[in-house]
Amino acid sequence: MAEPLDPDMFDPMCPSNAMPIRIGDKWTGMVVICLEDGPRRFNELRAPLRRITPKVLTQTLRAMERDGLVSRTAYDENPPRVEYELTTLGRSLFPLIASARAWSREHLGPLLMAREAYEEPEA
């Protein structure tokens, strides 16, 4: 089994809302990163994604499963156990995510400045 996820792996000031390159939606890229080291349970994913609601995480995982990015395995146990794991297709997103993160590190400052300037009322 993979190491536990660090609850602080995503900076609270993460610019995912501002990033213009998105993989599906706001949360998909972060879920992909959380699943990089192997299968995870729902509550394991919630720790580093603490701003996501259970409903939105469920919707994100279902959409990712629908798109073939994750597989969902339900174990016939008491209590029930469900794990999510990246598929080969899901793992193919790593280079794209790495590129988007590198782009953001380099260009986020100017992007946010441009947005701020755009939102300022003209004098």
C-alpha cells in the first residue's frame, strides 16, 4: 500500500482557480496527483483536498471513472471498502499536469496581474 497522503500537500493558496489550463475541471488534476502512488480510498483523498465537499469529490470521481481515468473497486467487506486507482489513460495525464504546473509557476504572476488590471474600473 502507498504511503499516507500528506494533508498539507496542496498549498491553501493553490492557484488552481486561476490556472487557465484545466484537466476536466477544478479538481481532476489534483485527484490524479493524489492517486499517483496507487489506489486510495475516498477519505484518503479528502485529506489533501480539504476544500472539496464530499458531493463534489463524488461527482469528480464518477466523471473520471466515466472518462476512463480511474477505476473503482468495491470490496465485499463489512464495512464496505471502495478504492480508486488511476488507469493507464489516467496516468497518461502526468506529463500534461507537470507542464501545466511548470507553466503556472512561470506565468501565474503576470496572469493574476492581468486579471487584476482587467477588473479595475477605468479611470
